[in-house]
Amino acid sequence: MTRFIIMFVAAAAMMFASCDKENNNPSGNDNPGNNSDTISEEMIVGTWNETEVLYIFTQGDIFDVSSMLEEGESVEITFKADKTYTSAYHSIDGDSEDQGTWSTSDSTLTMTDEFGPMNYKIEQLDATVFNITYNEEGEDEDGPYSLGIIIRMTRI
């Protein structure tokens, strides 16, 4: 549960979090957009603006992290060809960044930062749209839980 809380706080602050759990598909869409289960890494390379980040909890409650952004705030992720990425939060008060590495295998995007790896299912990837999902199920001191994350991005 502690790792779940850390993930939630990081997402609220940066709209991004990390952990290593089984990857499932909360959206039900098995088509990654390019009509192939194998993703072209060249299509990922570039800068993407996070337009929507949704957390879906055990009870079905949905928390729209992106709605917490105020005017002038944005979150961008830049995937570089050298397999590193930078997640940048921009605000009127200043910017902050997180960095890590990334890789793909079939339709899975693995992003690793200081908290460890996180496996996302690539739901859609084309020249302008990049949508990924994450699903975690587990049990802690409060009992079983599930968490789904949907991240929608557009190319900058």
C-alpha cells in the first residue's frame, strides 16, 4: 500500500508514477493503433503532451489527475532515441523534471525511473496520438485492490 500511496502522490504532482506490476488492459482495446502488436520505437521518439491522465480505483471511482492542472501548467514526456526519457512539469512558478529509461517489447512500453520499472500497454500509437494504460492488482493490509491508469498524449 505504501508504494501505491507514493504512486498516487507522484501522479498528482507530476501526473506520472512508477512501480513494477503485471500489465493488463483496463480499456479493453487490443489495437495499438498501427495495426500491429509490434511497436515501432521510432514512432515513440519525440515529445508528447499529456492531455488526460485517469486513475480508476477498486470501487470504480475515477480520478482525473489532468483536471488538477491549472492554466499555464502542462506535462510533457520526451522519449529520446538513446532510450532515455524526460518527464517535464511546466508551471507559472517554474519547471521540474524526472528522468529515466524506456524500452518496448511487443505492445508493452516499460519506463524505469528511481522507483523502478512500470509496464504500460500501448493502446494507440500513430503520428499524433500515443495512448497507454496500466493495471495493477494486489493485496495490502486493507485487502485486495486494483488500480488502472489511462494516459492519453498528443505529439508536440
